[in-house]
Amino acid sequence: MVELHKETDKDVRKNKMQHLGEMLTDIVMPDLETTETGSSLEINFTIGKIKHTVKQVR
């Protein structure tokens, strides 16, 4: 989070944000079963908002 906050390059920041979203998904939903629905995880921080959406197929 600190590195993400300090990053000034837009592309690097986007990559770090995506990586953080993937890590949070692994922590919050580690045994996610795939179905024909979707799920979304959204977390608001002081420095910004992270939204990670997973589309699932059986």
C-alpha cells in the first residue's frame, strides 16, 4: 500500500493496483468456486478505491 501511494508513474501504479487486488482476492476468497455468476470486491482506502471483479464460468 505504501509503495502504491508513493508511485507517480500511471502505468506502474495501475499494475501495482491490479496486483494488490489479486492478493486481496486470494486472502478474502481463497476457495472461490467457479459458477456462471460474478462477484465483486470493493475496498475504499484513504488513498483510493480498489475494485476487483471476477467473472466465473462453471
